[in-house]
Amino acid sequence: MTYQPVPLEFHRLPADEALAASRELLRKMRTRRTVRDFSPEPVPFELIENAIRLAGSAPSGANQQPWRFVVVQDADLKRRIRLAAEAEEHESYQHRMPPDWLDALAPLGTSWEKPFLETAPCLIVVFRLDYGLDGDRKIKHYYVQESAGIAAGFLLAALHLSGLATLTHTPSPMGFLTEILERPRNERPFLLIPVGYPVADAVVPAITKKPLEEILLCR
Ligand code: IYR
């Protein structure tokens, strides 16, 4: 394909509107928490579709969009995913994770048990496409990790701003998702995101984010 430029659509905000929008976005996004206590209440499907549309608008290496989003709502599939994830996580927590890793996780209150994989009404499994497939021919993909990570960030923000709760879950290893969801060999599980509403008495760990002074350097 050749380079075909088109005019940029850019909406320049007046300075006061930009500042107000920036502050409002910051306020809303800072209320996002990783949730583990999900209610089974279903979510309007268009919220999920639009969030995935938004994630699909993310920038990516050579615009190859190396991602696939599999939305799981079927109770039997969710159960199989829970059982497979718990089998791996049980092994990890008991034998694979060294003490310093377990120490680092202690403030989060996690364990090998993953009931949210069944109670959340919806699981979004993000796959990264390590290469493209044109029939049997492999097409090289560039910056797959970065691209999938950016799209996942867009997705989490979109879901939060749509009033939904999410959990970024990374059972390890995740190969069982390829099998259960019958994905082809070029698609690798990247993130498993339970989505829904929190139960009324949901709790989250008392953790904080680093202040700006610690994460911003100006030179
Ligand atoms: N994958 C495990 C362990 C885990 C690891 C990290 I790093 C976390 O931030 C949270 C959990 C689990 O999901 O429990």
C-alpha cells in the first residue's frame, strides 16, 4: 500500500475548556480501582462493544492492530476458564512464585482462588497477534507488546468511564485460554479482564499511587 495523506480532523479546544476537561478526566480516572468482588448482574452489551471499538482505535506498530478481543459470557466457558486458571494459580502460589514475589503481592490480598471468573457477567480476553496470517503465509508484526498494552489501557479507561468495574488479571501461564477459546496459533493470550458491577459491599486494598513528584521529571 502507498502513502495517501488526508486532511487531519483536529478539534482545537479553547484553553479554559482544555483545562476543565483535563481536570474532569483526571478526577474521573482517579476513581478507577481494580475490583475483585463482582456482582453477577449483566452489563449492557453496547458498553462492551463501544469500549472494544475505542480500544481498537489505539495506535499500533505499522497500524497492524495486533489484537483480538474475545468476550465470554457463557456460564460453561467461564467455569472452564475459572477451573483452568485456578489450577495454574494454585501451582504458582504454592510452588512457582518465590517468597519475594508473594511478599510483593501481600498488600493486594490475592490468592489462587478466582471466583470472579465465574461471577463477573463478562470476561474480555485480550489476545495479542504475534504475527498475521494470510492463508498459510506469516506476516511479521511490529511492536506487538507495546501495541496490545496501549489498546488494553484504552479498554480499561473506556470501561471505567462507562461506569463498569474491571480487573486486570494475568493467570500464568495463560495457554489454557488459547485452547478453551479455540484461537489460532498466532494469537497469544495477553490479559484477562473480568468486567461488571461490584457487589454492594465490595472492598479494595488500601493502596495508593505515587505522587506526581515521584513520577514526573522535567528537564
Ligand atoms: N497472577 C496471579 C498473581 C498476581 C501477580 C501480580 I504481579 C499481581 O499484580 C496480582 C496477582 C493472580 O492473579 O493472582
